[in-house]
Amino acid sequence: MKPSYAVLLDLASFDRGDLDLSPLRSVCGHWDLHQRTAREETRRRISDAEVVVSNKVVLDHGLLQSAPGLKLVCIAATGTNNVDLGAARELGIAVTNVTGYATPAVVQHVFALMLTHATRLFDYRRAVLAGAWTGSDHFCLLDYPIRELAGRTLAIVGYGELGRAVAKAAGAFAMEVLVAQRPGGAAHPDRLPLSRLLPRVDVLTLHCPLAENTRNLIGSAELALMRPDALLINTARGGIVDEHALADALRNGTIGGAAVDVLTVEPPRAGNPLLDPAIPNLVVTPHTAWASRECRQRLVQEVAENIRVFSAGGERNRLV
């Protein structure tokens, strides 16, 4: 039997008014849809709910305990750090997340960042706007060296669905792909520890979750192992890279460039080391690798399907 009352706490974090929400409406009798929810509003809003959907609103032990009729929490994302899973287990509340919905968008974003650096896109754009092409003695500008991806070595940390999809796309660019042995992960004979992998890479891209064994996985020591023309891409989680170490490495020319879609604190606060406009060869995008409309619509459909299966007594994407 489908739930009679569900609450969505932060719709504006993934819907800009361009999504079809009918899949959600079809699996619950009544929805309270909130564009955003401040911490002090959460307790009141979830108090009578059977189902709560949250993208990033924190649901800790006290909040979960304050909703006696709560049966299911749906995380409208893959990451789970906003929900106290231990408390949910203790209280008998099921928790689901969504996986795989963002793969095409993230792969596209990774290669957009890679190509931005390889083609020196922003440098040439600035040069054109400054009149350098208009004043050129030749038909083109050759002020900034352009690199081809073909024949370059791409290393992937985190070889789940996203990592594999990036590797597949790399084949279309004739790149060599290496896979890192993630600390704490199962040993694989065809994967390399970072100490052996990093000196070989032209591009390092991160697709692992943020956990205790991956926090600050890429710090000063790891960056020092990379080639001075290597590129680091992070579309995973901000805490995987030591932001101060990366800022220093770019300023000192330890590596050739970086592109990050995630920061340790989001939205970023004043003083984040990677928001200094003087840092060279750095592209920062505002956590938009996942944000295509198609991706966000799949997210809605996947959350709805999690609720439908749970209501029918089944298990789908269950964490608890």
C-alpha cells in the first residue's frame, strides 16, 4: 500500500521548475514539497511523515527519533553523509539512495574539463576578447601550446560505474587508461598503488566516495609525485583532495593544472584556498557535473521507484 503522507525537504536543490514530478505524486497519497528547509524547520516538517526525501538536508539521530511514523528516508543522491544510518537502523527506518543516474552527465563534464585544459580554451578566449587575434600577423594564434588527448595516460581512482564509463569514453580519444588501487579496497592485479601510478599519468581523475580512507587522498606528497604538466580532475567529493596542497602545487608549478567541480564545504565560504583568482591553470565549476536536466529527471524517477518498491514490500537501493 502506498504511503499516505510524504515530505520532500529541498526540492530546489535539484529542480529549477523544469522537471516532471508526476512519478513522485504517483507513489504517495499526499506530498509536502518544500523548496528548501532550514535546520530549525526540519523537525516540524517531518514530524508526521511516513516518507522523507532529502538531497542534502541533514537528518541526525534526534530528528529521525522525532518522527514516530517515519518508515522510509529516500536520499535524493548517491552520497549518504547527510543521514545518520546508524540511528535509522536503530529506529527501524529504511534508507535508500540513488546510484547510476548521473553517469552520462558526469562523464561529459569530465571530458569538458579535460578538453578545456588541453585546448587552452579559456586562454584563447581571453586572447581573442583582448584583441590579440585582430592584431595578429598570421591567420591564427599560437600563443598557448595545445595538447592532444590521444596517446596520453589517464588514471582513474574509483573504478565503479562512473570510473568505468570515463574509461570507456577515454577509448574514443585513444587514451591509455590506468586504474588506481584504492586504499582499503580489494586488491586487483591490474591496479596500481598511487605511489607507482602517479608518476606515469598525464591526467588523474577521481571517482571514489569520500570516506575516512579517502579523505585528503591527494595531498602534498601525492601531488609531488605527479609530472609538472599533469592535470588533476575532481568531480567526486571535495574532501578527497587537500585544497591547500592543491593551491600550493598550482602556484609552484608542481602540476600543470587542475579542474574541480566539488569543494570541501559547499557552498564555499570566503577564504577557500581554491577560489583565489590568482591561482594559475585552475578551473572551478559549482558542483554541476551531475546537473543536466536529463540527469535530474532520472533522479526523480529513481526516487519514485525506490518508494514504489518499498511500498510493495521489496528492497531497492537499500542502505538500511
